[in-house]
Amino acid sequence: MSEERRKVATKLGAVAINPAESDAAEEIMKQTAGEGVDISFEATGVPVVLEQAVHSTKMGGEIVIESLWESKPEFDANSLVFKELHLIGSIGYRNLFPTVIDLIADGRLK
């Protein structure tokens, strides 16, 4: 994660974790007292990040995959079943541009 993105995430209220400095899934589990997060977003296309999302999402939570993959990812599908996780795919850009254009047009976004 770039320093600029970390600053923006922190400013918006997120707890930014640098995966180069610590294991993201372990850090998330520590910060949530072992419960995990309600929703994880995988936006990298890196297999280990999908594994971390499965590990750090709480029982019954959601994982949203927004990345496009160069090759098929491998992960423990049984973890999805045992944790009753919901897996959602999203292109991330669908129907975004008309909304952004409207926000710019009426001055709410500069």
C-alpha cells in the first residue's frame, strides 16, 4: 500500500495495515479480538490476499472480489463453507460513471 493511499484510508476512518510490515489477516484478527471483519474486499488479484480475506472475515461475513485475475486463484473452498461466507464478484465500475458525472455537474464533487 502506498503511503498516500494509507493516509487517505486513515483520514476516512480505516485502519490501514501495511502487508509489508505485518501479516494483514493476523493484524485484522488481533484488532477485532479474533472475530474478524464483516466485509472484506479483494482488489489486488494476488492469491495470498484472497486467502487472507477468507481467514479474516467473520462467520457469516462477505468477501467482495473486485479484481481481475491473470490466472485462476486457488484457495481453501471449505473455509467458505465452514464459516458460511458469502462470496460476491463485482466489476467495481459498473454504472459508476453516470453517478460521477452527475456529482461533478451539480458541484458536489470537484
